[in-house]
Amino acid sequence: MNLLQKKILEDGVIKSGDVLKVDSFLNHQIDVPFISELGKEFKKIFATSRVNKILTVEASGIGIACLTAIHFGVPVVFAKKSQGSQMDPHVYATSVKSFTHNKTNTVVVAKQYLNAGDRVLIIDDFLANGCATEGLIDLAKQAGATVEGVGIAIEKGFQGGGDRLRSHGVRVESLAIIDKMDAATGKIQFRD
């Protein structure tokens, strides 16, 4: 059992509707030393990739993306869920459906921060149906950037998004893949 799997079992809370709450360490309160260790693991996994930018989506992916970027020595670009009045009007845009919020958002990245020739590593906290990841891949393609891979902290394997992305040739590396979880019993089964 790896470090993240142990942490999920210790601190994660399963809610009805296939929701796993890990907000005590990953996506509300951030256990910085622990998440930095996950970033180190992503650096090992993608060591041969020539990553020059980390790409994620607002908001809960930002923490793990930043702590991963430290180990790569590269900047983080995050897709914003709204285009504020101060944002450059020249953006790449795509639609992303959120599993957690059951809502579709248009996310944008200013063209000045994502460029042709960039070698992007997508990092996110969760992968369920794969919609956020597909949206980030779309933004990278619009920019002419190359997606070196996708690093996910927790993949809900039973929802199929990661397997679908892999079947399309996307390199998806998840630190913990959950095949089953039961809110009634509190049991989680990880993929080997």
C-alpha cells in the first residue's frame, strides 16, 4: 500500500453518490509536506518527459499542481472558470462538466501562458469521468502544445474516465486508483 492509499484510508470520508472527501489534506486544507511528497512521486514517474509547464484547472488542482511544479522547476498554468475583467481577452476556451458539482463550466487560459512548443504535464487531484482532463487536453491542443502525460492523485477507476483516456493513447498515471468504495461500510478497494 502506498503513501496516498494509506492517507485516504486514514483521513478520507466516503459520502453517498460516489463522493470521496479528502478535504482534510488535499483539496480544502492542504497538507503541504504530504502533497509535496506526491509531487516528488510525479517527478519520478515523468522523469524522462521534457515538461516545461504544469497545467491544471481551477480550483482544487492548483495546490497539487504547484507542489509538483516545485520538483520540476516549471510554472503552473491553471484554467480559470471565469474570464474576469482584468484577464487578457485572447484566450483558449473549452467546456468542462464537473462530476462533483454536476455543472458545466467554460474554462479559459490566456493565450500568452500556453504556447505552441510547450510540453505540458496535466496534474489534478481527482479523475472520475475524465471531463476535466479532456478539457485540459483540448486547451493544450488549441495552443499547439504537447501533452506529455496526465498525473492524477486519486482516480475513481469505477467511473471509467481514466481507462477511456488510456484507450485513446493518453498517458495517465494515478497515484491511487479506487475500484470500489461503499459509503455504508466505509470500505475502499484499490486497484493493484
